[in-house]
Amino acid sequence: MIHVYLPPYMAGQLVKERQREMLAQAEQQRRGRQLAALARAARRAERAERRMRRAVRRAVQLRAELQR
């Protein structure tokens, strides 16, 4: 491994830049996870809505059969 001398202020700048990059990456990953969670929740809601519509149609159908 080659060691390069850096003046202290440059080393500090490199550390700060790396920290900014890591924070930005963490934020991007967090947003990605949130979007994925939102998509999953939306799919669950859509499935629940379809089940509810089927149940209402079935209830209407059964009532109509009872009234015949």
C-alpha cells in the first residue's frame, strides 16, 4: 500500500467529502426502500379493494336469489 502525504486540511476535506457521499447514498437507499414499501402497500390495497367488490357482488347475487 502506498501512503501519500496529505496536509491536515486536505485529509479533513477528504473525510468530509466521503461522509457527504455516504450520507447521500444512505438517503437514496432510504428513499428507494420507502418507494418499494409504498408500492407494496398500494398493491395490497388494490387486492383488498378487488376482494371487497367481489364480496359485494356476491352478496347482491345471493340476495337476488333469495328474493326469487
